[in-house]
Amino acid sequence: MNSTESLIYIIPELLLFTFSLLVLALGALYKNRNILGVVSLSAVGLAALFLFKSHSAPGPLFFNLLSRDSFSQYFCGLTLLCAFVVILISMGYRLLSERYPAEYYFLILNAAAAIMLLVSSNNLLMVYVSLEMLSLTSCILISFLRGDIFASESALKYFIFGAFSSAIMLFGISYAYGIFGTTDLSQISRLLSVGSLNNYAVFTALVFILAGFAFKCSLVPFHMWAPDVYQGAPTPITAFISVAPKIAGFALLLRVFLNSFASLTLHWSGLFTLISILTMTAGNLIAVSQTNIKRMLAYSSIAHAGYILIGLAVGTPLGIRAAVFYIFSYLYMNLGAFACIVLISNSIKSDNIEDYAGCYKREPFSAFFLAMFLLSLAGIPPLAGFLAKFLVFAAAIQAKFVLLAVIAAINSAIALYYYAKVIKYIYLSEPQIKEAVPTPLPLQLALLITLSGIFIIGLYPHPFLRWITALHF
Amino acid sequence: MNFPILSSIVFLPLLGGLIVLLIPKNNVRLIRVTAGVFTFASFLLSSLLLVKFNFSNTAMQFSERLSWIPAINIWYHLGVDGISLGLLFLTTLLSFLACIASFGIDNRQKEYFFLYLLLSTGMLGVFVALDLFLFYVFWEVVLVPMYFLIGIWGGPRKEYAAIKFFIYTLAGSLFMLLGILALYFASPQKTFNILELAANSSTFTLGFQILVFIAFYLGFAVKVPVFPFHTWLPDAHVEAPTPISVLLAGVLLKMGGYGFLRISFPILKGAAHYFAFFFAVMGAINIVYGAYVAMAQTDFKKMIAYSSVSHMGFVMLGLASFTLTGFNGALLQMFNHGIIAGSLFLLVGVLYDRAHTRDLDKFGGLGAKVPVYAGLLSVFSFASLGLPGLAGFVSEFMSLLGGFYSFKLITVISVLGLIITAGYFIYMLQRVLLGPLNEKWKDMADINKRELFTLTPLLIIVVLIGIYPLLALKYQMPALKTLIEQLGGKLF
């Protein structure tokens, strides 16, 4: 399809771009972050409306650069949901009140648009361009508290690690171009199905390309940036970074590895299994000793990336569905947990787990919500996190990856320890009396969305599972 | 569709819990009454089940079945038969009585009763769920409130005990989850239905059965608890507040044994036979080792905790025998131990409330000072050590009889445990009730009405079953007979 015909299928992205410029212009007139926040929210809402009103595109768009199939529609939807909740959280974050609100929302909207392009990419070059766009916007957002020394450190780390892994990926892409003579994913898939290519050469290219995705998903050994960045970034951005790039990274892994390079399954299944085991074990073991809750959640999110990767390592239809469902549940519980952290840090002005002592007394609601999100992350039924883990385990058992399943089970038991540690401080320790501060309305809304999310997904997953089953590339 | 009586029994406590959440936290009286009313309603309904139960029918009764997650064939499926009915009744009874005993909780009552009622729903669900997924959900729902109940209202080392309990049981049950998934994918019709899986038992190869059996064993053995997975139990029991100790000993430990009878044995018949000898050995270790360790304790609660380890050994031995008598003994032992250990924990609580110590060496001569208490403590201790005429004797005797039929030497060793048990219970009675009165306790008050109210029903049951065991056996016998026939065991 040519460019003009394609335009109507990317209205959601166009809306985000337009509104982001509008927010910038409005920022010159209004300094009130809530007005700008509401404008950004409506942008996301409108984009979502257009995304789900239109059918998936009949074929590739923009001369095969993009494809808006039901798969990318799903991941675009997740991205918009994530952006929506993150904007709500941002509107209630104490440190952002006077700092360039217009630029802040501008960047979030653009980052969301970048992810939407990324998950729809059908060409390795398009992947690279939108990946870089995401990296740049995220990098500025991370350093948004620019007076803060941790923020500068984390932005620098993110930038250098990101540039490093992008360079490796670019090398992989050029290698792939050398083999196939094209960067178009559907053509690559066609060439592979014909055969007669050197599988080891293709595999080498894939391993290099994997580096870029692994960075976004924080998979071992490209996970080192996560803890510092999570700690240094403003908490709403931490929430964003912990979810949105993972949506993009896993969507790409699914599209590139399970769709385009599906004929090489045997080759990378073992590699994914290994990375999955390393990622979840490293994440969980290091999380145990953390004292800062943002760092702890950073390691926990690394561990969750490991669980999601199980679905990809298995590579069966159930595995793919499990991974896709996991990302969906993970979005709710992780964003919810960060919303609670913003709320609690508004009054205790600290992210140390020890300062959460007796939190239930001061802020009974946010304490309860945080406990629920942590239990969901720990995989306790009937919350969403349990069902996600259940499906991932199911995929592993079905494909007879028993060792992987057993290691994942042991990891889940370890993970319970550090989630329960936070809950222990919240409910079991004696409170240090401090005044609670009122909860901003947007934060309440964010909590409401995420909490009802983990309960509904956990108790009545039927519609979501049906939706996921119907996805195709 | 008929009145969903099982759902009502299971979810009435949860409904009560949600109502408790709406009551202002200063209105402690109303919170207590609400909790009491809802647990009592659940108890009444389960008593109704005892009346309406059809003895001649060995299939599931009062079944409810609704599609829940059709994508992976998960059903909301409940039902009771002779195996689960007794334990369901026990759970509702203890939930109600321990709720009355909880009226003494003096801080954060609103949270306490909410968690308590949530715990009740989880426990009840375990005994009626017939879908493995649902079973697992209820199984895990028990953990979270239990963690908080021990961790917030417990003794000095409550946090350690709570997290140890939580991680031990979760680690065990995660393996069980893998086992559940393995069964699902191995079954020809891809089902989580316990009954359908049991009917398809013969399609599973022995090697597969053994692996899955081990996975389930790890989940259940932690709960029973079987040596060497028992170390969470003394910590949790000692630190938990009295009503929670009652539920821990009375109900939670039964979940493991019930799991063997409901899931492991019927579904994995070949593996069950394969592990029979192992079960017998573990049973004997539990009985003798538990009794020896109990004897060495100076903490009253710890002594009863280890006596639980010892008593649950009889369940293992009875199951290992593959005889009808042994199975009957094992199931009845679970019921009896729930009643007796529950009462003993209530009695320890009575003493602790007055003396604020559980050190057995610090008491003495209380027999004359608090005669009613002394009488009750003696009766329940005798029941626990297996005095004929009281409930404990019947089930232990049947377990041993069944065990002797299959494993003579191991059973002979196990009988030693009975002697040690008698030893430490009588030694305990001597230290607490007899001898010169410790002057410190000269003002100790005897048992009060509320405490008496919680103990009386339990006392009646202990005596009734002791004198006329058929009262309980007639419920469980037909179902166990069918199970034994399917397993190819001896109808002895």
C-alpha cells in the first residue's frame, strides 16, 4: 500500500504527534500541569478510540514498512493504556509540579507513538529508527529531575547502554542485509522458507539483533542499566520504563523470532531458555537484598522478563499466548505498584523499604493497594499475576521444558520473600507517626484502573484470553 | 438449579468479611457479632449437609458446575462425598468456635476478622473443590491471610514464623502446580476435573505417575507436615495467636492428608502403590520422632505442635496400608486430631491468657485451683494419648490395625510412639496440675463461660465418637470402600 492510502491506518500515531505539539504550544500559555495532563489524556483516549474502531489493515502499509495487524493493534492498545496510566500517575507526582510540564507530556506522547510504530514495524530499518526514537525520548524523561545527581547518572547510563546495544543490533541488521539482500521482514521470512541459506550465518545475525531487543526487555546480560535507571528516574517515568519498552521489546521478539524467523526455532529455543533462566534467577536473587523499593522493583521486573521469555523459548502457540497474556497482566500490576510508591513517597519523601514501616496506619488504602499489587507480582491467586504465571508454566510443561518450569517455580518461591518483606514493613512493623498527605484524584483513578485490572483479569480472564487467542501476525 | 448450598457454605464467611470491612473500626462489638454470625451460618449449613447426606450414594453430592475459563477448560466445580464431608464439617465447626475464641483479640480487630473470614473461605473451598485449578486457588488463598494473622497478632518471633510458613508452603505448592499442569496435558480430554482424571488413571504411565506424585507430595507433605518438612510447624504454632493455632492444627494440617486421599491416590494409583512403603516409613518416623521431640519441650504450645507431627504420622501409616481399615483410620484420625488438637490449643490459650507464660516448669498444683480447667485438660490429653473410650483411640487403633496388616515391623515400631505419647502427656499433666501450688498463681481464675462454650461441643464430639465411632465412620465408609476397590487394596 502506498503512503497516502496507508495514512488512515496510522491515525492513532498521528493524533499523538499532533496533540504532543498542541501540548507544547499550550505549555507556553498555561503552567498548570493538570490542564496539560488532561489534554494528553484525551490524546491517548482518542488514539485508543481510533485504534479499536478501525479494522486491522488488509496488508502492509507504507511500502511494507509497517503492518497494522491484530497483533500490533493489541500491543498498540497496551502501549496506550500504559501511557494513560503513567500520565495519571505523573499528574499526582510531587516532584513534577513546576518542572516543564509541557515538555514532559510531549515526551511521553512521543515515546508512546514511537512504541506504537515499533510494534507495527515490518522492516528492520523501521525497527531501528523507532527504537532510537524511543531511546532518545526515554533518555530525556529519565533525566527530567536534572538537579538530581542520580537522575543524571541514570540518564547517562541509559544512553550509553542503549547506544551500545543499538550499535550491536545495527551490526546484526547489516549482517542480515548481507545474507538476505533486504531488511523487509516478510521477504526474509519468504527467503527462509525456501531454504538453501546458511543457518549459522542467519543465526549469527539474529544473535546480534537480539541485543537491541534484550536491552529494551532488560534481559541478562543487557539488564545492568535497570536498577540505576529505575532508582534515578522520576517514579512515574520508572513506571513507564518498567513497562512500555518491555511491551515493545517483547512484541518485536515475538514478531521477528516467532514469525519471520520461525523456521529456525530449534536454533534459538535453547538460547532463549538459557537467557530466561539467567534473567529470572539473577533478577530474583539480587532483588532479595535491595533496600530501595525502586531498585527492588527493578530487579523484580528483570525477573518477570525472564518469566515472559519462557513463553518465547517454548515457542508453541500456547507459549506465545502465555507471553502475550503475561505482558498484559504485568502492565497492570507493575504500574499499580509504582502508583502506590508515588503516593506513599509523597508523604514519607523516601523510597527506602524501611521507611514504609507501619504504613497501613497512615495510609490504609495505598498500603492495601500496594500489598495487592505485590501479591499479584508474587503470583498469588486469584490475582492477575497468578494466572499469567500459570499460563507460562503450562506452556513450559506442555512443551516438556520441565527443567525450565522447575527453575521458574523455585524462582517464584524466592521472589515471594522480597515481596513479602515489603508487606511485612507495611503491615507488621510499628509505624513512625507522620502526617498523611491527601491523594490527588488522578492517582486515585490510576489505582482504580490498575487494581480492578488485576482482579478482573484474575477472576474472569475469559474475554481477554479469547482476544489473545484471536491475535495473528 | 437447586440452592447452591456448597457455594453458600464456602462464601458466607467471605461475605461476612466484606461486611466487616464496611463497619467502622471502633465498633468492635458489631465486627465480632458479624464474624460470629457468618461463621455460624456456614456451620449451620454444613450441619444440614450431614442430615441430607445420602449414605448409599458414593458419587459426589450437592454438585455445582459452572464454566469458568473455557479457553483452558477450567470449571467452577464443587461437590462433597464421604471423604470431604467430615472435614468440611470440622472446618465450619472450628471456624465458628475459633471465631468465638477470637473475641479476645484486642487490637486491629477489623483487619483481624476480615482476614480470619477470608481464611475460612479458603479452607472450606479446598475441601469441596473438584477442579484442580480451583483447588489450587483456594489452597493458595489460605496462605495470605494466614501470613498476616501470624505476622500481626502473633508472639515475639511472629515475623520469622509468618514468613517461614509462607515460603515453605508456597514452595511446596508451586511444585504441586507443575504437577497439576502435567496431569492436564497428559489427560486425553485436557481436563482439570479431579473425577475425570481419576477415571483416566490407567492411561498414565508409571514413570509419569511417579514424577507427578512427587510433585504433589512436595505440596501436601509440607502441609501434613511429614518429616523433614515439618520445621515450619512448631514456629508457626508457637507464634500464632490461640484461635489461629486452633485452625492451623485443626484444619490446615488436614489439607495435606485430604490432598493425598482426593488427588494423589485416586489419580496416580500406580505411583500410590509404588510409594506405599515410603509412606509407612515416613509415618513411623513422624510418630516416633514427633513424640520424642514433644517430650523434650518445656513450652506448652510447642509440645502440642510436635504431638501434632506425631499424630499426623498415623494418617500416613493408615494411608500406606492400602486396607479399608487403615484408610478409615487415617481419615477419622484427621477429623479427631482436628477436634482434639484444636481443643488443646484452646486450653493452652486459656492458661496463657491468665499466666502470660507457656513454660511448663513454671506451673504446678493448678488442679485444685482451677478444677474445671483441670478436668477438661485431662480429658483432652487422654483423648490425645489414645485412651479407649475417647475419639483418638478409635482412629489410631484402626490406623495401626491396617498398618499391621501390610507392614508388621514398621507398625510395631510405630506403636512405641503411643507409649512415648502417653509419657509426655502425663508428664505435662503432672507438671501443670499436680504437685505443690506455685504461689504465683494463687489468684488464677477458672475457665470462663466463653471459653467453656467453645470447648463443650468439642468435648461432646470426642466422647460420642469414642463411644460410638460408627457415627462418623458411616459417612466415610462407602466412599473409602469405593476408593479402596479402585486402588485394588484389601477390603479388610
